[in-house]
Amino acid sequence: MTASPGDDPVGPSEWAVPGQVGVGPWPGGPEAWPRDERYDPELLEHGDARNVVDAYRYWRRDAVAAELAARAHPFHVAIENFGHDHNIGTVVRTANAFAAAGVHIVGRRRWNRRGAMVTDRYLQVHHHDTVAGLAAFAAEHALTVVAVDNTPGAQRLETVELPRHCMLLFGQEGPGVTGEGHAAAALTVSIAQFGSTRSINAGVAAGIAMHAWVRRHADLSGAW
């Protein structure tokens, strides 16, 4: 099942977040407003305190989502949620920052959106009850499933060639990627660690892996 951006009404937390830098009303009043349909009259009139880059100031939320979809990178991110993982919000926010084509949540439908900082409203968030459903989506869209997990036999993320069209799959904090997830993956990669902890935070691991994809495949001239 897919949840499209814009399904939920804009909440107060998006319009005004204490301490964040925003912009006031568009100077000059309604007569000076841009006529581009992407702009939101209410934001032009009252100002824009949302957590968006300056290029999208005053834009309607659906217009921002459409623009991001048009310039999205051809990789997806998936995270298993069989134990109500609290890192999912961080993964979603990072996927938005790196312009992932979509985020997939496998297992429980409910997840803590606080860490996402409302970025889930600007990109496609898909839900799959099982890993089999996720694998079917990947196959239908010609995406290579890449499990990110520190397990025996995993290749080093630092030296492996990540596929351009791929789905990065992350497990829950602690147990990591499930057996079903590993079976669905064509490749498993690990992040090099040098300290005493046996694993790193799932949200951090997701950011590292996404950035590895960006370093290899992204056109950096399109970065903000």
C-alpha cells in the first residue's frame, strides 16, 4: 500500500516551529505576489516558517512534493518495523534530504513520526505487510535489494559498487535485517566499525549508506 504526499492536512508543527528561521509575508502585499500557481496564498500573506530550503519558500506542499519527485534519485530506502523501531523518523528525514525516490516501511504500519520533522509529507512512503511484498515491489521496479547489516560475508560498503537503481534495506535496532530480508537481498554490505560497540544506530547507518550512494551516483551540481 502507498501513502502519497499531501494525504494529511498540514499541521501546526509544520507552519511554525519555535527557534527555526523562516520568512515573513511576501513584501509589497498581494499586488506584488508571484503569479506562479506553485505559490500558496496563505504563506505569501502570513509568512513561511516551515522546515524547507529557501528554494521552496512560499510553495504549496503538493508543489514541493511534485518537484522533489521529478528530481528524485533512483534509489529507495526500506526499513523493517516488526518491533516498532523508533529510528524510522530519522531514516525518513534523511531519505528526504538525499532525495530518495521512496521510503518503504515493512511490518507494523504505525511508526514514530516525530523524528521525521514532517518530511514524510514531501515524499512517497510505502507500506508492506511482509518482506515478500517489499521484494515484489523491488522486482516490479527493477530495483536491486541491498541489505545493510554487519553480518558475516557482507561486503564493505566503503569499497563495494552500489547499484544505481537499488533499494537499501535496513533492519531494526539490535537484531538487524531479518532472515527474510537477507534472502530477498542480492547484496549485503556492512559499515566498517573500529570501536567496542557491536552495532551502530539504525538511523545513523541509513544516513551513511545513503551518502555512499550519493558520492557514487549523484550529480553534485544539483545539490543545494
